[in-house]
Amino acid sequence: MTAADETPPDLGWIAPGHHGTPAQTMARLRAICAAVPDLHGACLAALATHQGLPREILAAALLQCRPDARAYKREDMVSLLTALHTGGREAFEAVQRSRRTADRKAAAMPWVKD
């Protein structure tokens, strides 16, 4: 491995509010859509990597990039993105809550080993 191989790519554009120009954003979204075979995965990857982009704009971009999304209206795509975000967050927080509860139960029975 060379030093150039060890240099991580610049991922600053992923930070909220640093998504770049519209042309750069569209190029990245096209690449994501081309790389991810299903609509769910493409929407999830686009939402995760473009958190600072308003969902209305992200939805419009995905409608341009994904042939399988063209059956939806922009409002429908916004709803799909919102469902992914909200459902994912709620599930994440539910797992966190369950782990905190499990830790308390384990503390009450110190003789139990995982």
C-alpha cells in the first residue's frame, strides 16, 4: 500500500450544510442511485449522506436519478424519505432504551454473565 492509498477521501461534503454545489450534489446522487440496486437502499444512502439537504430537494433529485421512482409524485418521495428518517430514528432509540433496561437488569443480578 502506498501513502496515497492510505489518504482518506475528502468526505467533508457529508457534514450537514456542506453538500456542495447543486451540480456536485447531483453527481453524487446519480452515483449513489447507480450503485444501489433498490429504491429503498438508494433513498437510505442518499438521506444518510445528504442530511443537510431539504427533503423536498432530495426527493426531486431522486426522481431525476431513479427510473423506479418516477411513478411517485414529489410529495410521495418526501413522505418516503421522512418515513425512512423517522422510522430509523425511532427504531434506533428503541434499541437504545432496551439496552439501558438490559443493563439495569444485569446490574440487579451480578451473577448472570452474558
